[in-house]
Amino acid sequence: MYLQKDNHISRHAPYKKCIRDENDKPIGLLPQAFEMRAERNEKALSVNWLEYYKDTHVQNVTKMVTDFRTTRTVGLNSAFGIANVGELELACATMNQTSVRILYDSKATSKTKSSNASHATIIRLPFNDDDFQSILSSNIFTEIIPNSSIP
């Protein structure tokens, strides 16, 4: 299922891939947070679909972070960047990447038996394009949620 333009997605970034202020608080994600790993032959970027939780935006973020923490070790000083699906698709179109889509596959998620039930992917992205990753970092994933801010 392709996500709707008014939906939101989240990308986790570890400490070393966060932009920080003078107090070491995450205030953005570095372009490197959007790299796909060549050694794993990745063809999509993992994200989480917030509206999966069917609650308010704040509650959706809290529930997503809580579930995400059950699937991997999440450092206290890491952060989550939030993006609007429609804004992401528009940015892709302006860079002639009109085939990029955000896909939620409930069958794939249930096969993994993971608690990360809101897992989604951004498919058909240009592979590790520096300009594109910079746009994602500076213009699209601009709502930053420090992991430490979620109990």
C-alpha cells in the first residue's frame, strides 16, 4: 500500500548522523542518515509510518518510538526525523525522481514477526545521491524528535 500525501514518516538516526546544537541536543539529521548500505545491497530506505497508529500526531510519534526501541538498540542521544509524504514526493518530482514512493507492506511486516509494525520503505530512490540526501536532510525531515524526549 502506498502512503497518502497527508501521511508522515520517520527516519531514525544514530548520534553520529545527527546535527547538534551547542548543548549537544539533536536539531537535524545529517545527509548521511539517508544513505543506503551498498554492502547490504539495499534498494530502499527504511522508515516508519506514523499514521499506522491512528492517533494524534504526538501519540503516533510516541508509539512509533516505543515500538522501534523493541526492534533494535536505540542510543539515548539518537533522534528521529519526521517528514510529510506529500512534501517528500514533491521534492522527488522537482529532482526528476517521479517514481519514488513510500510503501507500507503489512504482509512483509507480519512475516518478520517484529514489533516494528509501522515499518515502511521509500522505494526507487537514487542510490546515495549527495544532492538528494542533502535535500532530505535540510528540507524534508525537518521535525526532529530526540530519542531522549520520549519516555
